[in-house]
Amino acid sequence: MNNAAPVAGKDGQRFEAAGSWLIRFHEDTLTDAEIGEWVEWCENDPKNLQAFEELQSLWRSAAEHPPQTSVPSKRARARPRLWWPLAACIAVIAVGAGFLMTSRIALSPRQIGAGELVRTPVATNEEGILPDGSRIEVGARSLVDVNFSGIRRELELRDGEAFFQVKHERTRPFVVKAGALEVVAVGTAFNVRRTGAQVVVTVQEGSVEVRRRDGGGFAEESARAHAGQQLSFQSGSGELHDAMVDPAVTLAWRSGRLEFTGDSLDVVVANVNRYSRRPVILADTQLGALKFTGTVFFANVDAWLDGLEQVFPIDVHRNDPQGIVLTKR
């Protein structure tokens, strides 16, 4: 009981800071340096990012479902349209630790069944515990088929991205299928991203064996990857490529942003679309071959689109009913 007040005060300050950052993002007043400060604030404590994402979710909900009111006066109509989401954020800040406690219950990892199909919606990651005690974090708009009924622990990433922390079991291998690839791991942590014809495997801890299989299911090629290594596969070329990387860059999606290093724009757009409420559409297939290096923040996709117009010969059209259309300038 004696510790309740200090914890509540600290959580209240956290929500107040998160609310301030969120308002500044939506007012589009942040400089590159200030965005860097926001990233540092998020990385200093995982609870900071959690508070920001919770307020962002409430902001969206409030903006999509505003209260029903009578026709406002001219003076009232002159007030900024941000007032209702802002009022919702202030209400949450006032609740403080009580809100955090209930949200922790809602956001805690859930138990995933032995034969479950895990499907995540746009802009929502999901964390779960597999039947063997291994943990999985599934990125937004991803599809993972779980099959733990046989002699091996098997999952299939049909689309999207997932991070796995594997519990060691000597008698049952842990296998993740993604297109033509199989990733076999024992007591390790790794990430798999499947975007169309591309599959990328990044190892954070331990090691994995990656096997490429032909149409008949026979292994044609295999490679072992250790912590800090990344294996990428493109079905068009049919080849495995390896590189040394910083796993934290690949795993940035777990902390509210996507990091890319020399990725083709079509791959970048496909991954951004898993977090964008409005789909980004490449109107010209030639644009997809452009190489992009940089960061996309889930909370501010518009800033990334503005940056594309400055760096590439691209025009961004936000008023198209189908989504945000990118055309060649």
C-alpha cells in the first residue's frame, strides 16, 4: 500500500509526456532532432512506448467516434479540431496508474492454441505464448498458422512478420515455414519477415538452420545463421544471401518504427501498409525498384511520405479514394 502513490505519480507523468508527444506529432510540428528525442524517450523505458501507443489508440478511437452535439456556434466552430482527441488524452492522463493497470491486463501475452491461425489487424502487433512455452510476437496484418500436433513444433508465416523466442526442447525441433524456406531453431531468438516473394530471417540470439526447399519439399540448399546474421531469399532468383546486421534495426517494428537499409520501395511500401490506416499505392511499377534507406514511424507515416517527395522523383496524392497514391514525377 505504501508504494502505490509513488508508482501512480510516475505513471501519471509518463502518460503526460506521452500525451505531449502525441499532440506534437498530430500537429506536425516536430523537427528531425525532436523526433530523435522521441525515439530516445521511447528506448529509455519500454513503458514509455507502451503509454504512447495506448494514447495513440485512444486518440484514433476518439477521432473516429466523436460525441454527438448540437450545431456549434461560430465561436465554437473556430476552435481547433484537435479538441476532442485532446480531451480524451487529458482524461486518460488523469486516470494515470489505474488505466495502465487495466491495459496491462489487456495487452499481456495470450495463450495460443496448438492448431490456431493467428491473424493480426492493420497497425496492431500481438504477443502470445505458444503451447510449449515459447513466445511469439506477431507484427501487424500478419498471418501465422500454428501446428504443434505432430512430432515437431511447426508454424507457417503466410504473410507479414513475426519474432520468436524459442524454448529449448531436444526431442522436438522448432520449425518456421515461410514460402520456400524452413527455419529450424533450438533455444534461440529470431525474426522472420515475408513480403510477397521475399523472405528475410534475422537471428538475435543463438543460431538457426535455414533450408530452401523445391516444389516437392526436398531440401536444395541450407545455411546456418548465428546471432547478428541475416539470410534473405527472393523466389525470383532462388538464391540465399547472407549479411551481418544489427538485429535491433530489424526488430525496430517491436518499438514503433520500421528501419530499412537499401530495400526496394515496393518492399518498403508493402511493410508500411501493415501499419498505415490508409493503403499506400505505387501507381508506377518502376517506382518499386527504387532503393530506400531510412526510418518510418508508425505514428507519423505522413512525415515519411513528405520525405519521399523530397528524395525521390515522386508525387504523393492523398485525396484518391483508393488510398495514398504515389506517382512518378
